[in-house]
Amino acid sequence: MSVKKRNPFLSSKHPSELEVLEQSPTKFYSTDTEPINCQIDRLNLIIQSIMKDFQPIATDKILEKHTEEYKIEEDNEIINFEDFDIDSEEKSESEDEELYSRIENLCTIIDREAMICEDYRAHEWRNMETGNVKAKYRESDEDPFSKKIECSLYDIYNLFNDLQSIIDEVEMNGTHERNIILGKFDLTLSVNHKEFVVPDKEWLAKVSSANSSTSGKEKNSSDIWKYKAYISQLENEVEHLKLQIALPKEIVEFGQILQESLVDSYKSILPDEDFSIDLSKSAFDSFPNFSLKKKELDIKNFKQKNADYAKLKSELEWQINETQILKSRYHTKLDEMTKKQEYFQEQTNLIKLKMQELETMQKKIESDKNLIQIKYKNIKEEFDAIESKKATIKLEKLHIEDEKKKLEWDRDQLEDEIREFNERKNKEQDKKSDWEKKRNALEISIDEVKCEVSESPRVFRSQLNRGHTYSEGNLDTSRILSKSQSISLPKKDLPQIDHEMETLKSELEKLNSSVENMTGKEKENTKMKINKLKTQIATLRSTKAISNSLSRSNSLKNIMAGLEKSWENSETRRSISRPRSACMTPITGLSPRGSVLLTEPSFSESLSAYRILSYTPEPITPPTPESEKIPVRPANKPPLGMPNIMKLKRDSNPKAEKETDVLQKQLKEKEERIKEKEIELNERETRLQNTWMKIPNADELIPIVQQEMLRIQEIKTSLELKQKYLDRDQLILSRRLEQVKVKENALAEKEKELERRESRLN
């Protein structure tokens, strides 16, 4: 039997790892020309790639192809270890070569068995990893993924993160064990990524090539020790493999028998050397001799094992297909999960956008709420201001009622005075009639005196020399004029009023210049101040006009007093005047019979020489029903029982005309300011209504406030009308009082004059 030596490890046909990985899965099938070692190496690379990347490579057909080569054959002949002829020295070299070839075949068989075991182990690991099976599930045949697992999106994210961390840990360290929780299931996942350690084939090839070149007798002791070292290394590797992988029992027994046969062959080759191997660790003590029958039985068992392996292979194919299906399902689920993740990411982005919009809306609502609160505060302040105005209006109303009562009381007093004046007038008329009688008596006496004078001219001349000439031209007008010129207006408070008006006008100009630069409440406050200043200036002007009117009334009073005195003096002089002679033409004032006409000038005629400005108030619109109770007197009608002394022409007194024009202008300015104020109040009312509409329950508040404002407006208009009438009545009554006082003084002086005349006549 010839054994052809070959070195598959140094063959050029042996492909590299990159070339094997670049081939397509359909090219991984073995061919008749490809050596077995190359197929084993390729299978090892495929298993490594499966363990690393879990790629479904068609290893089942490779196993199916190589299960037929598990038989120990060479040139289609069964190797028999008892065919070695130990005694023949001619076959020593061929036996060495055959021994090396057998060792090589044995190594390949061991490698193949290791690959098969690794394939089984890898298959089981793949089942465990793809199925995420617990330890309890590995003992049973139940599939937890066939059941319904309830979990949330958070659990799926945690599972994805755990798997990623396990993959990173296995790639870095090689092994990893971890518990994974998915819903209510707790899965224990153990990953072992350590690959099967294969002996260094290059070193074995070098050793075998070096040992084959020497003969058995020429080998020195160093070569023997090399063999011993090599055998010990193989033993250590076998022990290591035993510890790592649980080999089948038949392979272990075959290895032990092979070990004994190798020891016997080495002893036969080197009988002189002390070659002993400690087989205490071996399990071959029960097999001291090796027979052909035993080998045939082993071969039959090995064939039976091959059949079992074929069955296992078919089962593994089914399991591989199932794993591929599970893997495809896993990938589909993973794609679905990625799609769901993208969908959830989009939803989260939309939710974030909505949250941002809600935050902006919330900020806007808060800002609007703050604005509403500010507006509510402003409205509340304005409402409080309106309430305060109501209170002030009520106080003014009470004050006006008090003034009204006072005016009624003054009116009663004036009526009493008018009544007294009428009584005095009647008495005066009675006295006048008495005085007429006395005058007639005096005329009679004067006629008698004339007759006497005509009889005695010396007496008449002596009387003339004494200065008893009484004529109408002898009135003491110079004294009256001096008195009228000495009368002056009361200007005691006018400088103060002028100074106050100047200060107020300067403040008004400053505020008007600064209003344009202001905004908001400051502008409204300044406008209010401007209106107040305008009203103060108007009141000062009115007080000035009243003081001027009072000064005029005082001057008229003095003039009337002077007139009354001059009238009395002229009357006394007329009563005493005498003609120079009876032949002379009668002078003015004499009777048609030649006597002096002592006619008494009436009181109205004496006042007609002095014209007084009459107060003509502006026409006022008819009052409301509330103000109809106030008696309204016509504009130019004089009081009851009084002469119309206030009715004078304007052309005669230009100074009074100017003052009346000033008063009319002031009144017009007041009316314009009132109209502007009303427009401002209407605008404010509309603005408040617009702001109140934004307040909750505004529909109920607005009509109430509107009714209250209308009521206040009506009260205001009625009070303004009442105030106008009361001011007019007050001015009229003040003038009437002054007139009454003047008349009382005149009457008192008349009474005194009459008493003096009566005393003289008596």
C-alpha cells in the first residue's frame, strides 16, 4: 500500500479568508478536486462568520458532503494498523511516511469532529440568542415567542438598548451573560464568542517534513525529545479540548486506542531507547491489545454514528431554516419597530411643536390676563373717581339747597323791604300832599310879602344884599360834581386777582407745551389740570367783573346820595327865593302870577340824569321737570314794587359795554370748555365700554353703569341749570339789595329833610 505524502497547509490551492468571504454562498459547496483541509478551513471561517454576524450560510450541505469522508480511507482502501511489519527494516521509511499520514488524517478527523461540535454548539447558541429563551425554556420544548407578550413602547426601547450593549460587550470581551426583561418575561441571555482553538498547522508541517528526511536509526536523541515534546503538546491539546468540548464517547475511545497503537509502534521502532509514556490519565487500560475484530466493530459503530449524524444534520437543517425564518421575522419586526420609531419620533416632534405653541399661547394668555387686570384696575379707579364725583355732586346739591334756602330767606326779606318801601312811599306821598298844602300856604304868604315889599323897597334891598336870591340856576352843581368825582371804585382785591390770573396763565402755558410729549395717564392728568386752571381763571375773571360791578354800584350809591343832598339844598333855596321887584320879568320858577314855582322834582326824574348799566343775562333753556320748581323771572323785568332803574342804554357808558363783552366772552369760553369736557367724557365712556366688553359678566355690568351714568348726567344738567338760575338770582338780589339800601338812605335823608322843614315851618 503506497501512501502519497502531501502538505495541504503549504498548498497554493488553499484560499485565504478574504477570498472565502468574497465568494457567494452558492460557491461554498465542495468539489471533487478541492482538498479536505481547505474545505475544513472554509467551514471554520463560515462558522466564525455565523457566530459573529449571524449570516445564514449554507453549512448544512457542506456537512452533508463531508459526512461521507469521515471514514478513514486512503486510495479507496481501509487503513489497518496491524498491517505494519515491525520486523522488516525495508519498510521503515514507508512506515514512517504512513505513520505521519495517519497522524495527519487523525488530526483532520479531530478537527472535523471539533467543527461539528462547534456547529452544534453554535446552532444551539443561535437558537438561544434569536429566541431569548430562559433557562427553564431550554429544558422544555415550549416557545415563549409563540405566546402573546404584552409590553409597552418603553420596554421595546429598553430591549433595543440592552441588545446593543450586549453586542458591544461580546465584541469587546467575548462572553456575556445578562437578564433581559420584556413585558412580564425575564430572559437569561448567555453569549460565548470564544472560538475553537485549532493547532498550528504550519509548525506541524515543518516538524513532519524535518522528521521524514531522517531514518529511524540515524535519529539522535534530540529528535526523540522533539517527538516527545510534540506528543506531550498533543496530549495537552487533547486534554484542553476535552475540557472545552464534550466529544462523543466513540471518538474518545478511538483516540485512546490510537494512542496505544502509536506507543507500540514507537517502541518497535526504538527498542533500545527508554521510551515510556504515562497512561495513568488515559482510559485505555481495559484495551491492552488491539484486534481487527475490535476495529471492525468500531468502524460499524462509526458508520452508525454517521447515520445518526445524518439524521442530526437533517434536524439541524430544519432548525437552521426555522432560525432563518425567525431571523427574517425578527428583521421584519425590527423594520416595523424602526418605522414605528420614526412615526413616534414624528409624533414627538409634533407634540413638541404643539407644546411650544401651547407655551406661547399660555404666555399670551398671561400677558392678556395682566392687561385685563391693569384695565380692570384702571376701570375700578375710574369707577371710584365717578363715585367720588357722585359724592361731590351730592355735597354740591346739598350746598345748592342750602343756598336756595338762603336765597328764599333773602327773597322774603326783600319782599318785606319792598313792602316797607311801598309803605314809606305812601307815607311820603301823604307827606308830599301835606307839603303841597303848606306850599300853597307859603305862596299865599309870599304874595302877602310881595305886597309888603312893594310898599317897602328898602326892606327888599336889604334882603337882596343879604343874598336871599333863590333861583333854579343857583343849584350847587359844583359840590355835586366834586362829590361824584371823589367817588372811586373799590380796588382793594383787584391786584391780588390780577397776580393770581398771571400765575395761572403761566402754569397753563407750561402745561400746554408739555402735553404733547406725554402719553397715557400723565396726559389725562395734565389735561385735567389744564381744565382746572381754565376754570380757576374763569372764576377769577368773574370775581373781577363782580367786584367791578360792585364798585359801580357803590359809585352810583355815592352819586345818588350827592344828588339827594343837592336836590334838598336846591329845594330849600327855591322855597326861600324871592323876586327882585314886581316890575321885572318873572324868572324861571315863578308862577304865572309872578310868584316862584317851587315844583318838587320827582325821584325818577333826578335819576334820569345818570344812566346805569343794566344786567341782561343770556336766555336759558327751559329746565327739566326737577328744576321747574325754581321760579324763573324774565330777563329785564324789575322786581315787584321797584322802579326800573337798571334799564339803561349801552351807548352812554362804553366802559360798562366792554365789561359786559368780557363777561359774555367768559361765558362762551365756559360753554366751550363744558362742551369739550362732554366730548371727552363721551369718548371715555365708549373706551370704557369697549374695555368692559372684554371683562367677564360685562353684559350685566355695562347697562347698570350706563343707567347710573345717565342718571348722574341728568342730575348734573339739572344742577347746572339750578346753579345758573341761582347765580343770576344772586346777582339780581345783590343789586336789588344795594338799590334798596340806596333808597333807604335816600328815604332816611328825605325824612330828615322833611322833619327839618317842618321844624322850620313851625
